[in-house]
Amino acid sequence: EVVPLNIVDPKFYHLDVGFFPLNTETAFYYPKAFDKKSREVLEKLVPNLLELTKEEANGFCANSVVTGNNVIHQTGTVSFNHKLK
């Protein structure tokens, strides 16, 4: 299923800069990257939708990669490490 989302902040020019699916039930996102309707859609579709802080979003945490039980992401965002644990 394809779900359109509207990015309103040009700094988050691509979906994977503002949205990071961790697994089938959990995802991280930066709310200010999306319009109200898109945020509402995400809240309905993702049971465990976790917000990224501005620091985490600017640190490209949403551009992380899941491989097995590991997440590969940029360094320097201690708060994101805590959220992942």
C-alpha cells in the first residue's frame, strides 16, 4: 500500500530524512517535517510512533538503516541511542 505524505519543511526534502521505520509496529518521525494531515495518517498507521527531537532530526537519525537486530546511524545523538534501547 502506498500512502502519500506531504513534506512541508524543505530541509527534510526526502521521506527518509524525516521518517524512520524501525519495524512493522514502530517508527520514528520528525513531526515538523510533515503537514497536519500527514501526521494524522502516520499516527493512525503506526502503533508506536516516536518523535525525533530537532537535534535528532538534524543529526539524520531518520536516515538510519536496520539490519537484523542492529541499527546503523550517525554518531553524536545520545538521546536517539537511548530511544532505540
